[in-house]
Amino acid sequence: MTRAPRFAGYALMVAAVLLAAVMRRDSVTAIGPFPVVAVVLFLGMIGVMLVFTDLMVRGLYAQVGAAKNAAPDEEKKIDEQD
């Protein structure tokens, strides 16, 4: 599984930070028909969504892999304790 979506999310968050820094200097007020604030929020939101989704999916796969690799004896002990 590739980490490209997470790195793309980080890139979008960095782009949002850079746009916010440029906006603070009053260098730019709009990007096309949209205010810079809207573009910054949109880029940051998509970036955070990509990073968290990638991390959650990786965590889910790790738990499924650990459950598959668990020894059968451990599963019996867990079932007997319940």
C-alpha cells in the first residue's frame, strides 16, 4: 500500500499554510472568483482528510493483520475468559 495519499495531504496542508502566509502580507486577496480564506480552508480540509483517512486505514489493516497472525491458543484463552 502506497503512502502517496498521505504525502499529497501533507502537500495540500503546506500549500494552505503558504497561502495563508501570503494572505497575511496583503499580497493577494482573491484567487479567481474565490476569496483566499475559502481556498486556504478548502485545501487544508482536503489535506487533513487525506492524512487521517490514510492513517485510519493503515491502523485498520494492522489490527486485521495482527488478528490473523494471532496464535490459535491465544484465541481459545480469550474465549474461555469471557
